Amino acid sequence: MLSDQGFPDKAIPMLERAIALDSGFAMAWRKLAVALDNSRASSERIVAATTRAYQHRERLPEIERQLTTAYYHATVEADPAKEEAAYRQVLAISPDNAVALNNLSLLLGKIGRPAEAESLIAPAVRASSMPGNMYLQLIAAQLGQGHDDDARRTIDEMARQVPVVPNYRWGRAFALQAMGDYDGAERSYLDLGLNTRDPSFQWLMHVGLENLARTRGRLAEAERQNRLAAGVSERRGLAGSALAGTAYLALQYVRFRGDSAGALRLLDEALRKRALDSMPALDRPGAELALVYAAAGERAKAHQVLAAYEAQVPEGIRRGRWEWYQARGWLALADGRARDAVTAFIQGRNADTCAGCGAWDEGVALERAGLPDSALAAYQRAASRGTILKSARGDAWGLAPSLKRLGELYEARGDRQRALEYYGRFVALWKDADPALQPAVREVRGRMGQLAGEGK
């Protein structure tokens, strides 16, 4: 109950006490895994708890056994089809099962089926006296269909029902971010941080503000929030999370500042402080590091780090991590293997950690592979709403460059109206970007002036 209502850190010690009394208590192991995941804990601990639950699943009745199986296929042997099938089996037996309805709705939203997700979760929210996390799935499903007015009504209802629950403030923040209300999202993230001392939500606040700032081209603020998030992770004993954050900051140096040397210095300093082999294998951000090395031109190092990551992390777990596909794709691009990059990015479209986040990456790879029409379609997806995860994470890297590139491609095709549309969205997004990014904004403003003049 505590975990479902947004207080996983309070639930974890209770579940651990239950397991101490019965080490084969499969549902306690499963719920512990969920609570650990909701608190953004160590991947090593989450996978271990999920695996123990799965190992003891035969002790469970059919419904609990299928819930455990579904969670295993979400976490340890990432397979959305098997996960969905297990939840469907639960609902065939118990159509009102809240866990299956919530989690299946979450899955369907991630893999691009928001209408189906809403058809499952909306009746469940109406029927429940304590909807809790189900509100988040309903908001995500509504936003995935572009039903912003419905999403706002759900946010208001959530505020009336559970105003003090941290998930409400977090849900409001990511919903406003998805709707492009970046000022409102910023206020909501800050409200989250001010109203809870829970370190997992403090981390979520900083990461949310970091990605929001990066989306808008505010690199100094993104770096400040990145470092604050890393500090929270360090205090929680999550060195892998802190190092992953440093890798993303280094990637920002490369992608937005063109500062490969600075990015590599950041990584070297972080790795001197905390070596990879000092962390549990599943917590090591090898894919994130390999991505930075590839982007910074250190191909040999990228291959070495990625090979070690693939040797240490089982494939079933890697399949759920967008970061793995991203590293593989950008390393393939660095090697001049554009078609292999396209394959990697497409394979990662439904990855659990950032489903739908790679459309811009696909566009770049498709252009380099000589497939301009497919690249245009990918950039259009990158410039569109997409999943909640795309809005919260993927847009920080792909939205602005996709808008700019779409303007350039439509301008080259002689489509003045669409070129102006995408250029205009780019300028609006980065109008208050840091000085280092303003030359790109001025360039696009100049192009818009020329195109407007041509239309007279």
C-alpha cells in the first residue's frame, strides 16, 4: 500500500522484515522489487529481488504467479510480449485486478498503444477508492493520444484525492512538460522538492529540472541540476547512478558545446573517484560511458567499455535498457556503419528505460545511410509528442536538433510553409538558451527572414 501510494522507502523495510521471516515469500520478494524500483534503488538489488520472486513462483496461486512472471519479463528477461501475456492471463481470471490493470496500462503506454492503455485504466480509476499510481497511467495514456484537456482534468482530480502524495506533484510536472508548458513543469518539479524530503523524489526533481533545462537550451542550469542529482545519488550509496549522471553531463559537453576534451576530462575525474569495478555489475553505467566515448571520437575505448558491459550484464536485462541500443547505434555511426546504427535504434524503440526516445537518433542514422525520406519521418516523430518518457528524457537531446533539421530539410525541398513552422518552433524552444547556443538561434532567425521575404 505504501509503495503504491508513492512512499516506497517506507515500504522497503517492512517487506525486508517479512522476507526475514520467510525467505521463500515470493510476493514479498516481488513487492520488494517494485518498491526498490519505485525508489530508484540499485539495479543489482531490484534484479536480485525480482529473480528470487520468480524462483519461488510455484508456491503462489495462479494470479500472483502470473503477476510475478510479468514483472520478471519486465525487469530481468525484458520481453514486452511475454509481460503483456502474463497480465492478460491475470485479467482473464480477475478482470478488476488493480495491479494487472495498472501495470499493463503502463506497458501499453510505453510501447505506443495509449488508447488501449486508457481503456484499461480509466474504469479502474473510477472504481477504486484509492487509485494511487493508477492516476499516473491514466494521465500518460491521455497525453499519449494528445487529449490534453482530459489529462488536465485528471491532474485536478488527483490533486483533490491525494494532494500530499509525492506522485501527484511528480505526475503534474511530467504531464505539463509533455504538454510543452515548461514554466508550469518547472514550478511543479520545484514544488515536489519543497514538499518531500524523500531522497528518491529529490533525485527525480533534480533530474526532471535537468532535462527540462537541457530541452530549452539552458545548459548551465542543466549542469547545475545534474550535479545536484549526482550528489543525492552519492549520499544514497548509488555510485553507479551518480556516474551515469556524469556521463550524461559529458555527453552534453560533446553534443551541445562541441567540447570533447572537456567531456573526457569529466569522465576521467569521475572514474578516478569511483572505479567501475568497485560497483555491482548491474549498476555500472557501461553503456552510458561507451556512448560518450563514441561521441567524443574515442572509438577504441568505446568498443572496450561496451564489450565489458555486454559481458557483465545479461542480455535479458540489456534488452530493457535504451542506453544499450543508444551506445550500440552511435558506436556503429562512429565506425561508419550507418545501417547497423539504424537497426540498433529501431530495436530499442520499446526499451523499458526510455521507450520512444530514439527518433532523432534514427533520423541521423537514416540520413547517413542515404535514406532521406525515412530520416524525415523519424525527425517528425522526434518533433511530435510521443511517450511520456520521450517528453521527459528524449526531448532533452532530440527535440531542438530535430526541429532545426526539419526546417532545413523542408527549406531544401522548397516547402516554405513547413520550413517556417519547424524553424519557428525551434526558435521558440531555444529563445532563452544559453549564449553558447544563440548563434544557432540567430542563424535560424535569419533563414526565417529570408523565407518570409520570399513569400511576399
